[in-house]
Amino acid sequence: MKHGKKYTDSVKAYDIANQFDSNEALATVVNIAKAKFDETVEVHIRLGVDSRHADQQVRGAVVLPNGTGKNVRVLAICKGNKVDEALAAGADFAGEEYVQKIQSEGWMDFDVVVATPDMMGLVGRLGKVLGPRGLMPSPKAGTVTPDVARAVTEAKAGKIEYRLDKTNIIHCPIGKVSFGVDKLAENFNTLMDAIVKAKPATSKGAYLKSCVIASTMGPGVKVSTAKYGV
């Protein structure tokens, strides 16, 4: 793959083979970010588990203390009084009619979907549309709940979901370059603590295989995971 001059210059600014502690890695990512927009900082964590086995799935959600820096559009699929509760909590859209809107119009102007349990019979019809995009509500992620107002509030505040992909890697945003190292470090540590706590009982050997932090347009910076001891 051929990279541009800015990317090439960024790679020359640090030792790409070295593993840094998290704060050093974040400082490096912030310093070498050269795009003209406020880049998202992403974490990529390879785990020593096998996602093909149900008892080795790693999935959950966590509220980042400083949010993600993104204006999150929340759709709440609910009915009755729950619609008013969701809208009062900040939902951009709320109601059961949006299921049909998604089905018939292909409407997708939202970033997070939350739903009350009684709506999952309807929401289940959207599995083929929402599932591949990582938008399907889930009890594990806290997006299927009778307390729809809380789910909306958390989503707006910067709640993110982490889950393994088919190659046993978790990919998560932890904020924007403009956050600076301190705020990014708070978000990073919150995410890592959650993933460590989610270690399956059946996981053997090294759990955190590798961790890389990168901005949207920048190269990856390796992070040492030794301090976690898993």
C-alpha cells in the first residue's frame, strides 16, 4: 500500500517497533496527527480468545468519561409513555413507527438504536439491516431495557459498545485528537478496565495479545499491555 507524504512523515517521527505505555502512545498519536479535520482516536485490541466459541465471546458497553466527541443520533424504538421519556432524555427519534420506516424506506439517519423489551418482536425483523452495521439493540450492551431514558442518556453521553470481530479484535473510538492526552487517557483506561473485567473464564494463555492506538489518518502506535497481567 502506498501512503501519502504526511503519513510517511508521521511514521518517521517515532519507533514503530517499540511498545509504549498508554500515555506515551496517546501523546505520540496526538502529536503526529496531521489531517485538516479533528481526527478520531481509535483503539484496536487483539485478544487471545476464539470468537467461534460462545463461551469465549467478549462483548459489552461502557460509558467513556469524556464522551467520544461525536454528536450521537439516537433512535428509541418504544411506545406509549416511553416515547415521551425517550424524547425528554434527548432521543432524536422515538416511536414504534420507525421500524416500518427502516424496512420500507431504508432510512438509517441514526447512530445508536435503543429499544424496550416489548418492542423486540418488531425490532427482530430488522436484524439483517441493523446487525451487519453493529446497530442491533442488545441486553448485553444495555440498549434493550425498560429504562429507555437512561439508555438514551448514556448513548448521548458517550457510551460505546465493544465486541470481538471475526479475527478476535476489538475496535473502539475513544475520542478526538483535540481532546488532548489527559482526556483520551481517561477514556482509554475506562475501556481497557472494562475489557479486562470481561475476560471469559474459559480463556487460556495471554488474554491481551496486542493493542494499537491510531488516529483516523495516522499510523498505529503499539501499546504495552504488561501492566494488566492478563
